Amino acid sequence: MAKALHLYVHVPFCERKCPYCHFYNLGHDDGREALYLDGVAREIALRRESGAFQGARLSTLYWGGGSPSILSNEAFERLADLCLGVAPRGEGFEWTIEVNPGDATPELYDRYRERGVNRLSVGVQSFDDRRLAFLGRNHDAERARSAVARAAEAGFDDVSVDLIFNLASPDDPADRRRAWARDLAEAFALPITHLSLYGLTLEPGTAFGERARRGEALTVTDPAYAAEYRAACRAARRAGFEHYEVSSFARVDPAGGARRARHNAAYWTGAAYLGLGPAAHSFDGVHRWANVASLVAWAEALSTGGDSRAFAELLTPAQRHLETLYLGLRTREGVAAAHPLVAGAGPAVAAMVAGGLLAERGGRMACTEAGFAVLDAILDRLAYQGAAP
């Protein structure tokens, strides 16, 4: 039986870096684009020599970034040829590209459709111009709406949008609640099949992280955070979307089944995946590694026979237990009730079940909606008490 290959390609270019973004990216120009493409070609050749593609079928392909939609037409075609050439496509092949609304044109979408892209992830973030300005985005609300509408007009029937909550914008809390409610209403009124929800985090090394370090309030209070999260969950239910992962909602089709993101689901279920490009991460079921977060260093290592990885590690059984717990509890299906870190934390689990944070169904332990809102605290408690001697 052919093995399923889940391929992630990190395209590191952006028009500008958003103040909250902690992913590796840099400005875009023709010279960097050429260096990047040559690096991807070499990395694919290296992986092919190692047998990574032998007997494989390309199950999912995901281009993230950065802003993959910023690539020139020629770069898009070459990268597509490289990626699609690694292995035959498997049944139900899913190809997702992240799209910046500022790049979304009918011509771009037509090009994607012609090459076989069948899923778009549109980085809307908000439909409120004040919130978009707060986030430092280079598009306005109207451009966000048109990016999604144009995708449907181009024939894409699988479109995801990203929204960010936990923003201290607008300044007035009541106005802020209304703005978030409008964001949700607008998203579900558009022809989307999926919503990815992100609470703003203030990461070190970002502009927002530095502003927060100086004492600026950029996020809301914990109770307001929880209220915004619950509001999103309610809006998704009303719109007929399944809450299948802590931050992900998929439209349930009339014929049954939900439009889940198959590539992301591979991460959450512990499947092997391969990452290409600077800063891309990979996992083969036993080992994990990440490429160096530098276009020049990554490309130079690949061209000179050096090691393009920033780190590589062999996961211990204890690490795998922690990881399967973390990933499993992110999903609606949860983890087996017999999972070592669940079974080893019996009193804590019983208390969280009684408190409505966890629920046992069919021999599996999963978070409730209330549990999803405090997932990090649940994981910390289980990891500590479940591992105790």
C-alpha cells in the first residue's frame, strides 16, 4: 500500500512583516525568489535520494508563509512543477495555498485553478478597518470581502478564512464586542467552508512583543478572551459548522461530512509530514527536525552539501506521550482514555470531567467547548499529574 505524503512548503516572502507575526519571513525580490527556488529543487533532490518519496502518493500539499500568493507567475509555475513532481497524487488530493487578500485577483485564482489548487486559505484576520490597521495589515475590509467572494466566483468550493481575536481594538470594550460579532457574522455570511480562529499572542522578537514589554495593552482580559472564544463557537454552530479542533471549524455538508482541513489534520493525528524551505518543520514518526530560519544559510547549505537543519531530534517515549496528548486533546476526537498521561492522572481527570472541561465518549477523553477555552491549563495539569510516579 502506498504511503500518504503530506508536504508543507514554506514560502518566506512577504510585502511587509506584520507586528504580531513570529514566523520567518523577509522581503520579496527576484534575486531572493531565484535563490529560494533553486534551494527547493536541491532539497527535493536530497529527499528523493534518501528515499522519502519512494512508494508515496501525494496526499496533501500546503503552501504557507510568508505570503505564497506574492510569488511571480514564473516562480509559481516552477514551484508547482517541483512539488507535483515528487510523487503521484493520491485519491482525494488536497492542495492548499495561503492567500493574502491584497494579492487576490481573478487572474491569480484562475492560474491556481488551472494548476490544480483546490483549497484556499485567505488571511482575512478581520473585516473591520480599525482592527486591520491595529494588526498592521496591508489590506482593508473591502479587499478582504472581495478576496473571498472572488474565490467562489473563480470556482473554488473549499475556502478557509483566518480571523484573529483577543485584540485591544477598538478601545471601548462594548465597541470591541460588537466589532468581533460583526467579524464573525461577515465571515459566515460569505461562501466559506472553513474558519481558522487565532487568539492574538505577543511573541518575543515581534513588534507587538516589544510594545507589550514596554507596558502597552494590546490584548484583552482573560474573561473577555473567553467570552470572544465562546461567541465564535456559538456563531459557528448557528452557521452549521463543526468545531473539530480547538481553533478550527468546518462546514457540515447536507450530504454529511465536514470540510475539515486534511493537511492540518495530519499534524493533529500524528502523521508523518515533510517540510521544504527555510524554517520548515518535518516529522517522520520518530524524528523531528526543522530547517534553519534563514534563506541564505538554508540555500548555501543545500548548495555546498552542508546541513540545512537548525536541529534534529529523536523523540523519546515520554516526549511522544506528551505530544500525542497535546495534539489529541486539540481535536474533537480527543485521546484514548487509556493514554498514559490520562490514566495516570485519574483524580485530576475525574475533577475536570465533573467540572465540564473534559468528557469521555466511547473510550476516549476529549475537551468540551469550555475545556477548549482553557486547553493549555488542562494539558499542564495532565502532563504534571499523569507523569508523577
